[in-house]
Amino acid sequence: MKKHLLFICRASIDRSSAAEALFKDSEDVEARSAGFFPMDSSKKITSEKIRWASTIFVMDEHTEFHKTQLLQKFPEAEEKEIIVLGISNDFCRHDKELERLLRIKLEEWLCEGKNSL
């Protein structure tokens, strides 16, 4: 069964979109990205996206602000595994350092589930 991963950041321009792109060729994982304040309305967090996801990743840097905000706006997310990646908003989408950090942060989760990038 395919895992459904939802990556969330502030605007869904750089961090969550970069994370989604890491799984574009995966046979075991389908990834989507969303944001609290996206420029593109199709990238907005919705109840439908929350229901679709098997695991939700938020990009918070030092706090659990995104996780807290998500749970306040979408109580149904309580039933989901929510992982805080701790990646700051200092990167552009195609930044190699962002990709490296995402791979490192996702490695433990990937190994547990026998998934791959």
C-alpha cells in the first residue's frame, strides 16, 4: 500500500515543495505539499489533504508552531502521525543544502518504513 506524505511549511514554495519533489519517482510513496499561507490556492492546507495523508511533516525550525497551528485549525490531524522536521525558512527550493537536510531528516523515517528516495 502506498504511503501518503503531506509536507507543510509556511507558503509551500520552497521547503515543502522541495520535500515533495524528493518522492516524485517513488513507487511506494505519494507526496504532496501545502502551506498555511500559499501563493497558489491549490497548495492551501485543507481537511481533504489532512484526511488523504498517512503521515504529515511540518518544517518548524525551533518550536512546534506549525504543528500547534495545524492542530488548532484541523483537529482531525490529531489522528495522524505528525513529524516536526526542524528546517528553517532560509532556503530556496532548489538549494542543495535544503535537499541534503531533508534527506538527513527523513532518513530515520525512511529506514523504519523501508522506503527510499
